[in-house]
Amino acid sequence: MDNKKNISPEAYHITQECGTEPPFSGEYYNHNETGHYHCICCDALLFESSTKFDSGSGWPSFYELANSSCVRQLEDNSMGHVRVEVRCASCDAHLGHVFPDGPQPTGKRYCINSVALNFTDDQ
């Protein structure tokens, strides 16, 4: 997918080249408005604001997906240990990772790069 013309160079690096934004730097890290988070590349709905929580990790964190088929998960060994990468199921954009240390009811923490997201409010 060639999104270079449609997204910022930073968003391209993160979503297409599996980059990561610095912790505590993203637009949506400390964002508490009510609405929906979408893929910056294809606008697919990924997360609802009601599932966002402060994990202290430095990235926006969610405990549940907007729907069970909106992302795909891949094993990622790039950091010398096994992690689970999260990609948009619609366009294959890299979003971040999911970890098994989130709150109930799911116990999951989807740790997502702000720059991979667009937000729409409920108004």
C-alpha cells in the first residue's frame, strides 16, 4: 500500500515500516474525549473511547477492540523477545502491540501508536 501521499512521514514510518512513536508524545496518549478511534490509513473503526484506559505505558491503551475482526495479530520477535503485533485487518497498517496485562473484563492492553489513529467524537 502506498500511503505516502495521504499521511504524514511519521505516520507512514509507523504504519508501513513498523516504527514506534516515543512514549508520552502522542496526540491521543492523554486524550479523554468520547468517540471512536479509526485507522489513519483506511479509516476502519478500531477502538471505542469507553475502552481506553491509562496504562502508564506512554501510549494510548485500550482493553477491547471495536469488533473482533478489526485487527489481525502477528508474532513479533524484533525486540529479542516474543510480542504480539497488532495490524489493521482492512489495510495491514502497523498499529502497535497487545499485551496480557490489561484490566478486566478482557485482561488485554492494546498499546497503540497515536499517529496510527484518527479520532471522531460522538457529536
